[in-house]
Amino acid sequence: MNHTFKLMMLLAALFSFASCSKNNDIGPEQNAEKIRIDEQKTASGVTVTLWADKKDLTVAWNRLYVSLKNTEGAAITNAVVSYTPVMDMTSMEHASPVEQPLYSAAQALYEGAVVFSMPSGTMGSWTLTVSVNNEPVVFHIEVKAAPANTKHTTTLVGTDGISYLVSLVQPLTPKTGMNDLEILINRRQDMMNFPPVEDFNVELTPEMPSMGHGSPNNENPVHTGRGHYSGKVNFTMTGDWRLHFRLKRGNTVIMEDAALDLLF
């Protein structure tokens, strides 16, 4: 009896260890929060899988992820990965702001982001080239228009004659009360390059157009790195909200009103 009991305990311990090991090795395939967009293979046989946080990619700042596997199915975590988004409008091509991916051990994914500035459709189509150690694969991307009464990215020409893109990073799921606010600002250097802007002073004025009021205790976004500006916005009730951003370089106003619209 004693021998049988010890054997049962040993088997139970081995089963528990195997279960724990499996649960601690969670990759994107087991992560219900990530949506698989597509999969391609490089010329050398590396499997490149593209992931997102949501089913639909929209005219907005979109976080995009990549997982890599070698020909034996093992994860690759030390590759050099880059994104190149291009909109083909037949008569011309242009890119959009991009944040190049870096490997995240917590996500077990390469994590980056793309600002898609217009929807797919009759005007043109998007591709995203993912380069893995200088080997490119091309994903055809469908980008949908922003939901009605929302605008999470905007492009305006400043007083200096330069086009700037202002994009909402958070909150993507706004709530009543104080919210962390983060925006990304890029400038159009040319049709293919949109470097981040790191030297603006940003003033925030929230407005609820349908009710004709704003909100108190907001904090102006300040630059935190790579064109990201972080602050606080107070939504006093649900509904339609417009975030007015005044962009200044020193004391010079570059953009009087870059506005983004949220609805929740």
C-alpha cells in the first residue's frame, strides 16, 4: 500500500510540473487577447505571423505584433525586425508613421505600431512589409474607416508649412473620470518618411460638443520620448468628446487646433 501511495504521489507531482511548465510557456497562439492577421514565410523558411490587439485595423494608431519561428518550429527572439507600410494609390505611393518593433519577453512577440492615415478601398490599398534580418515578406492589409463620430488621427499643415500627424495612443477604451492620455506626433518629411516630433509644447482643451461644456483638472501632455506626449484628460460623462490640441514650438504656435474625436 505504501509503495502504491508513493507511486501515485510521484505521478501527481510529475503531472503538476508538466502542467505548470506548459502554462508558463504561453505564446501568442494561446493568447486570446491577440488576433492573428496573417502568416507568411521568408526565403529562408522563417514563419512570420502578424498579430493585432483587435480584429479590425482602422484609420488610427494600431499596435501590431510579429512572432517568428524557424524551420524546426522554434521561436526566434533575437532577430532584427522592421515594418514598412505603403499605400498604393495606383498613380502614387505613400507610407505612414511607424514605430519599429522590438522583442517583448512579456508578450513573447515583437511589438511595434503603425498609424494608418486612410482606409483601404477605391482610393488604394495597403501593404505592410515585414523585414526579418533583411528578408522581406509582404502582408496585404485591410484598413477600415474610423467608426462614426470618431477621429483618432488627424493631419494638418502647421504655420511652418510642414504637415503634422497627431494620433491618439490612449485611452483607446475611455471611461468616465480621469484617464491617462497619450498622443503621438509625427511630421511628414516626404511621402515615405514620418519622423517623430520631440520638441512641441502641447496644450489640451477637452470639449463635449453636444453638451457645450469642457472638463476640469486636465493635464497638458508632455514629451516622454520618440514623439509620445503623455498627460491626463477628465471625461465627466459618457458621450461625444473632442480633444483640442494647441501645438507650440517655444512661444510660436505651429498648430492652433489639432482635434481628435472620441465617442463612448
